[in-house]
Amino acid sequence: MTTDLLAKLESNLGLLYGRDAAGVTRRIEELAATWAGKIPAARSGWDQRDVFLITYGDSIGKAGQPGLASLSSFLKQRVGSRIPMVHVLPFYPWTDDDGFSVVDFRAVDPPLGDWPDVEALAEAGYRTVFDGVVNHVSKSSAYVKGHLSGDPAYADFCTQRDPAFDDSQVTRPRTSPLYHSYEGAAGAVELWTTFSEDQVDLNYANPAVLLELLDVLMFYAAKGASMIRLDAIPYMWKESGTNCVHRPQTHAFIRIARLVLDLAAPHVILLSETNVPHVENLTYFGDRGDEAQIIYNFTLSPLILYGLKTADAEPLTRWASTLEPPDPSCTFLNITSTHDGIGMRPTEGILTEEQRKVLTDLAVEHGGAVSARSNPDGSESPYELNVAFFDAVNNPNDPNLDDEAQMRRFLVSQAIPMALTGIPALYIHGLLGSRNDVDGMRESGIKRRINREKLDLDAIDADLDDPTSLRARVFGGLMKLLDVRQQQPAFDPASANQVLDLGRHLFAVLRTAASGQRVLALNNLSDEELACALPPDLPPEGARDLFDPDATLSSPHVVLPAYGIRWLAWD
């Protein structure tokens, strides 16, 4: 390590361990040296070709075939290079929360396959994204079992309840108890559990925990990870009398991980998972991009949903006009749906309480549910909407919505993330136009299961081979959007991004590439045909319609059908 890098590392470690930082620095230096040369180089950065797919390893399956093999088959046969970045949600052995209670960070869950199946995705040209579930582990993991049994190797790996610790202000993402009781070598022990009884928080006040998880991240890089998603990262540091979220030590941890990766695997990108209010989310870029290179744009999803529900793009336009990464090395991950619900916390300070209620009412009206979180005063607040995004924008109980109308509403919801500054992301069930899995939610009693249905590969193939099926039409529409997007330099995340106010019902963004290409993306959020005037510096005679090469503009007034999308380019 260079002198400068070592100084940065020790400075950040000082926030965690005070005078012990020098010793921990030496151990991290040894760790980095151990991994040096074992991690193959790969493509770094991003451009307009990059799109992100989020999926479980068994979201698409076939009898008698490992889950990852079925996923690989689907990607090769149906997706190809249109979606080059694939995030396989935790594929490690697990006991709860559909993979997020990890038993062993260094193993692959047997029903999904083994490490060669994971590495095969990278070998096929996909940039793979691994989960770094760094905040907590399964109670069945060696870490928790060792801590409870008194094994010296795992001493203080978990956070035990301390009567002197003031936890009255702790920010909660759930309504479950903050502590749960477990049987230890000397009797019952209460351990910190931010999320559930089977998800025990790791104790980063112990340097051995930090070193162990840094080694895990290096292991992932060696196994072909192009990006590592830091799951639930805001909650990792506990400090008495505080809210125990977004602590300075948490940000120091991300900077430490970034420094080590920059040394041993500089192509590996860090993505922070921070489902919190927007202003808090932005802090995970750090100081001019020295923390996560990419952060989830969680606010986008509920604002698009609100815009389509009310035909009012004003909140989306107002908020999106502020989006600007702090450094060229950073960008946003633009999502509408993930394996989780649609977050409500990111709307705090952006939507009014009346507007937020429109969304919670919508989730229930459309056959979904609302999950809550506990507040320090004992009250509860909406945390997320549990509903498949296709059914969030299309009420499955509305008999007047035909397939064409549903497809158009959904496609405009997906075109917006593709046009805004950042990298667009598609969840597997969004890609396939999946509906609410109400049976899965009811049978399991888990609200999030409404959006986690397991699909049969043969059935998916049959649907996609039928051009009249809704799945095929949604999938085909998304593929067309991606095909066009990949050819436009203006959609490079580094290109200039200007959100325009062209009326209450329209969301418009102008992207400008370094080469000079400009693309105006127009989105009609209403069920009526609309016309809008082009800005004076975008003459109609020079415009090229990216979806209809034969179309010409004869006037500065552009017409969009109900829920219409138009991408106009000036080369």
C-alpha cells in the first residue's frame, strides 16, 4: 500500500477503534496482500449499455435443474447483451427472509448450484452483483453459534444487551423487538436484532468482525463479483444515546471497504442499499464519491407511482430536477421495483402526508398490503408498499383496463428510469410483467412474498413465445426500449441531465452527451392525448424519433398519446 492509502485507512479505522487503529491497519494491509494477484481484472465503469437485472437465483426454475442453471439459460436465450449487469440476490445457504439470513457467506445454497454456476455468469459476459449482507447473519451461522457457545474465535461477534446502553432513540425499519433471547453457554443471552429473531446483528466494535467481512468481500471479488451490494448498511454501528443509523463509523466502514477494493480489485463497484429519506440516502456517496460509487434511487419508484395514479408529474419533476451525482465516479441506480416493497421513507419531505396516503391506499386497493416500522415514541409509520409494480400501476380489480392500456401504463413507468441520469434497473418480475402473488403472500403470512413468486422456465418460455400474451408484450416492449437506449450516447450516466417542466401531466428530461447528441425523453402520465411545445433551442426540423425513424416533426408541438413515450434525438 502507498503511504497516502495507509494514512487514509488508519484515519478511518481511528473512528472505529481509536488507538488500536494502527494494529488493525497492519492486519488489513496483510489481508490485502494475501488477495493481491488472486482477483482477475475486469471491465470497470459504466455507459449507456449498462442495465441492471435483479433476481433470485431461483426466481425462474426448471425441475431437475439447479436454479442458477435455469437463470443462465433464460438470460442467454431471452436477454442476451441487453442487460449486462445481473444481481443475483443472496445465493448463500440461508434460514429465513428468502436468503437474507445467511448461514455461510462463502458457500452457495445447494438447490441453486455451486460456485462454478455463479462464475459461469461472468464467463458468459455478465457483470455479476453479489450481496454483501454485512449487517446481520442467521442465528444458525458459525458466528452466532460461536458467540453463544463461548468459542474464543467468535467472542464478541454479536451485540449483547447492555443495561447501560441507551437504545431509546434507535431508528427501526421493522416493528419486531430490537432484542431477542438465545441460549448461551451460561444461560439466556439477549442479542441485537435489527430485522428479525433469525437475523442477528454483527458487532463491528470488534475488529475481528471487520477483518472477517473484508475477507468475505475479497473472496467475492475473486469469485467474479463486478459489484458488491452492501445490504442494510445504515444500521451496522451501535452507539448509546443515538439513533444508531448513518453513524460516522458506518461511513468509515464503507470508505475502508472502498480503499481495500481499490487496491486489490479496483474494478469492483460498491452499491449501498439505503432505503431511507432521499437527503440521507445521498450521504452514502461520501465526500466527492469516496464511499459507494452507486446508490439506489429509491425515491423514484413512489414518485412515478404517484404521478401515474394522479396524472400529476409535479412532485417527480420537482425532485428529479435536483439529481446530480457529486462526482463523475458516482451515479444512481434507477429502480421502480426490487425483491422488497416500494419504500415510503424515501418520500419523506417530498410528498405531503395526504399524497403519501394516496400511495398507501393504492397498495391496498390494488390487492397488496402496507408494512410498518416502529418509531421511538411507540407509534408506527408506513415503511413500504407490498405490491407487484405491474399491479401497482395497473389496478388488477379494474375491469375497464385492457391489456394494451396496462402495457402502456407499465412501459411509461419503466421508460422514465431509463432516461434519467444513472443506470436503470429491472426486477425479474417487472421484466416479465408479473402480477401480485396474493396466494404466496397469504400462505406464507409474509407480505413481501407478493412480489417473489417462483416461475417455471417452461411456462415463461411458452408465454414469451406467444406474441399475444401480456408477458410477451411487456417483455418485448422493454427489450425495444433497451435496444434503442443502448445506441444513444446521451443516455451515458455521465451525460448532462436537465429535467424540464413541460406541464403537470408530462415528465420530460433532456440528456446531452459529450459528443453533442441531445435526446429529449417525453412521458405522458395521463390517460389523455397531450401536446407539448418543444423548447426554443430544439428545432423540430432537426429531430429524429428514436422509436419511429420515418416520423418527422412539422411543428414545435409534439403529440403524445395516453401514457405515450417519445424519445427525440438531435445529432
